[in-house]
Amino acid sequence: MNDIVEQILTYLQGIWRHRWYALGLAWLICLGGWALVFKLPNQYQASARVYVDTQSVLRPLLQGMTVQFNPSSQIDLMTRTLLSRPNLEKVARMTDLDLKAKDDYAKDELMGELLRQIQLAGAGRENLYSIAYTNSDPDLAKRVVQSLLTIFVENTLGETRQDTDTAQRFLDKQIAEYEQHLVEAENRLAAFKQKHGSLVAGSEGNLYGGIEATQKALEAALLELQQATNRRNSIKQQIEQSKPTLDVNPANSEKTLTLTLPIDDRIRATQQQLDNLLLRFTEKHPDVQWTRDLLAELRKQREKDLAEYKAAMQAPDTKAAELNANPIYQQLQIHLAQEEANIASLQTRAISYQRQLQELESKVNTIPEIEAQLQALNRDYGLTRSNYDAMVARREQTHLSQQAEQTTDNIRFRVIEPPRVPTEPSGPNRPVLMSEVLVGGLGGGVAVAFLIAQLWPTFDSRRSLMQATNVPVFGSVGMILSSTAVRRERLKILMFVALFILLLLLFMGLLTAEMMHLIKI
């Protein structure tokens, strides 16, 4: 520990011995440094603050109907790319700084200087940004900040509109292509159905459905044929019953001619209906009276028909002709002819259905292949149709989004503080620089004095001499100064201290003048 302390004392003595070199160098460094500090031009920092409002009332209302953008990610991307090389070149053109760059090297230096001096940072809250630029020309600094603010706003809005236009053009191109594919798929499907119409027809849209439908149609035709046959047989029976028949009346014990006519059935039915009404109503009821009138009319008609038949029976030669001239007989003959024609038509239809059923059943083996082809065509058509409809819907969403962007801004910029330049310069910080020059001058002087002491070593003690020479030192002789020499040494020390204090006073004076703005730059 004593060796270290002694070594430090030796170094301090060497520095003190060469103190004049240290003080002179400190004066030179301080005077030169302070002169350079005061020659530095004033720097003015122009700044602006902008708030980006991404909250839109229209966005929740159009959710699901339009393409939703993420404004926060767009703002974040623009803040990261605002100081890119193309934007800096645009700033240089807008502020005429590019006129100073005569070649590519000067242009690169200009871009680097702009990148170093421009500051973009968040201003303490979400979507609040601060843009600052420092330059010796306050007007230029303000114009640079204004240019950056303009680029920030235009690029943010322009990117969104450019993306929307690009998406619109892409969707239009894809829709045109899918529309062509859709037409081709529809043509292929239509041609297939025309070629295999009998195999894809029916309620189920396939051959099995056609077979089932044909079987049902055949069964219905056979049923109608059976019903028509029954009706024809019934008409024939009525025609046979319309001929007069002879009956004996036991009450008179004599032969009388009794005719059974077709109208007798209606009379019996009307009489039965009248009996049922009399069980529920009185004679004055409207339904009873109407039924009685109808029964009287039917009985009059029967008497008329009976008279005609009796007249025909009295003339045997003209019996058949008059029977044929009877309107009831003619009507029954007409119904019989109609039923015969209907039976022939139904037989033809049944034969046609049987032939179709046999033809369809002969094609059962082709069902799997036909259905597979039809399903493939339907699948291709459905996929193409769904993609086409989806793209048309997307195009409508994009168009609606574009209209919404033109109507209302999803991103609104509010300039909280427009670009401005303070009247007082923001730099350079001369007090700090002057303090650094002072510290550097004193440190440089001490370093030079220490270096000289090491280059021209001096033994200040017996021990250092013994360590350096490895020779025992038995004693030392001190130097005794005269009074004149002592006064001279004291005067030198006073002068050294005075010069050192003068340097400090000069620093304090310059610092005070700078802070009070007494020195005009």
C-alpha cells in the first residue's frame, strides 16, 4: 500500500514539476474550443404533433357488409416507412434541398443528414405522433416538417385507396374468367341432359325416378281403363233395360203392358229423398216443396216417355226406327260411343307406358356411369357457381367499401400542433459544450505534463533511486534556496494560480454571457 501511495505521489510531483506545460496547453485548448463553440451556427428545431383518429362510427354499422381494414396496422406501417429513402427524396424535392446535391455522392450525404436530423416518435399516447427537424435555417426546418406531415397523411390515405383499386381490378378480372368457366360448365351440363334426357328425367332427376314415374302412370292408365270398361258395360245394360217388357198385373187378372224406363231410377231416388226430408221438416219447408215439384216434373216426363213407347209398340214395323229416334235411347248410344273411344285411347296410352317402361328398364345397367358423369358435371358447375357468386359478393363489398371511404374517412388526421419554429434556437447547447472544452483542456494539460514527466524522469526520493539503480543509497543532500530564490518560486506559484483562476473566471464569464444572450452569433 505504501508503494502505491508513493508511486502516486511521484506521479503528482512529476505533473506539478511540468505544471506550466499543462496550464499553457489548457489555455490553448480552452480558447480554441470556446471560439469554435461560439462559431457554431444556431440550430432551430421545427416540430409538429398530429393525432390519428381511427375510431369511425360508420365502421360498426358496415361490419359484415364491407371489407374491414385495420387502421392501426396501416398507421404503424406508415410510421415505420416514413423515413424511407423514397420519402426522404420526396421531402428533398418538396423543399428544394435536392438542388444542392450536384452528384450521387452529395445526394447520399443529403439523405443521410435528413435521416439523422429528422425525429419521429410517439407523443405519449396512442396514435399521437411528433415530427421534428433541426436546421440552422428556421424556414427550411419548418418546410421539412410540413412536407413530412403531408407525406404521412397522403401515403396513409393513398395506400388504402390504392389497395382498394387493386383489389377491385383483380376481382373484375377473376369474375370475367369465372363467368366464362360458368358458361362452359352450363353448356356441358345442358348438352349432357339433352343427350341423356330419358335417363336424367323424373321426379328424382335420374333413371330410377323415371321408372317409378312410368310405373305409376301405367298403373293409373290401367285403372282408368278398368273404370271406363265398367262404365261401358253399365251403359250397355241400361240400353238393354230401355226396351219394353211385358208383365201381368194380378189385381186386374188381365195382361197389361208395363214399361221400365231409365227415368224410374231418378223418380225412386227423389221419392226417397222426399221421405227423408219429411222426417225432419214440415210440408211448408222450402226443401220439401222444391223436392215435391221436382218429383212432379219427373213423373210428367215419365208419362210422356211411356206414351211414346206405347205408340211405338202399336206399330211393329216401325218399332226399331222409333226406338232409335227416342232421345233417351240416342243419349245412351252417344255415351256408349264415347266410352268405347275412351277405352281405345286408354289402351293406347297403357301400351305406350308399357313400351317406355321396358325401354327404361333396358337402360338400368347404364345408371352408374350416367349418374357419375352427371354428378361430376353438377359438382364442377356448383363449384364454379359458388366461386363466381362469392367473387361477385366480394366485388360488391369492395365497391361498398370504396364508396364508404369516399363518403367518410376511416382514418382522420387532426393536427394538434401545426409546424412551428420557436424564436429561441434549440441548439447547440453551448454551456455544455463549453464545460466539455474546459474539462478537455484541463485533462489534456494534465496528460501532457504526465507524459513529459515520464519522458524526462526525475528521482524525487532515495527509494526511487535505489529501486531504479539497485545500488544502496546511504544518504542525500538537500538544496537550500536563498531568500531571493524562494520569493521567485512563490511568485511563480502565485502566477500559476492566478492564470488558473483567470481561466476559470473567463469560463464563468463566457458561460454567463451565453446564458444571458449577450453574445450575438
